[in-house]
Amino acid sequence: MCVRPISVDEPAVRPEGSGWIPVCDLSRLKAETIVRVAGLNLLVIWNEGDVVACDRACPHEQADLGLGQVVAGRLLCPRHAASFDLCDGQISAGWPSPPLQLYPVQVRGERVWIEAQERRPGR
């Protein structure tokens, strides 16, 4: 099943001195699976009970991963047959590509927040 990504209605707002950005309500993420973060080239994904934040562009060919699918803990690229492990960002075997960049995530109450300043390959 292909999921329909959504854009968050609010622009990314950073509290003073913080890299943490509120993204969307957890219930909305669960309903949609993939959410595009407004104002940033990032995605937030509901993955088997876990929230993952990552770059929106595929590191292999820059395809829009917001148009991909989440299947069995992997984000499938809509342009080619490669997929990324949502636990560590690693691309499927045989592809000459760096891992997908993942970002720290917090769920505060019912709100999903991401740390957009820190980039890391994995969690």
C-alpha cells in the first residue's frame, strides 16, 4: 500500500536557543505514516510503533522519499529498488550509497518533535 505524505500546516518554529522543532500530533502521524516537515527537507515516519525522522531526499539518486512506502521497518525509495533500514539508515545490500541520515525524535505528550541541528547516520 502506498501512503500519501502530508505537509504539516504549521511552519517549523524553533524555540529560542533550541534545535528542537514541533512537527505534528502523534495521532496524525499514525494515520498518515509519512509526514513532510514544513520548511525543511525532512520526513517523520511512523514505523511499527516507533517515530523516525530522516532526510527527505534519497542519498543514492535524490528521489523524494516522501513518495515512498514503509514496509517491515524499511523505507522504500520510489525511484529504484533500494530501501533503507529505519533503525540505522543503512541502504539495502548492493547499492553504492551512504546511509540515510536520521535525526533525534521526541514525543512530548501527543506532539512529535525533531532535533534538526544534529545529523547522524542511524539512531
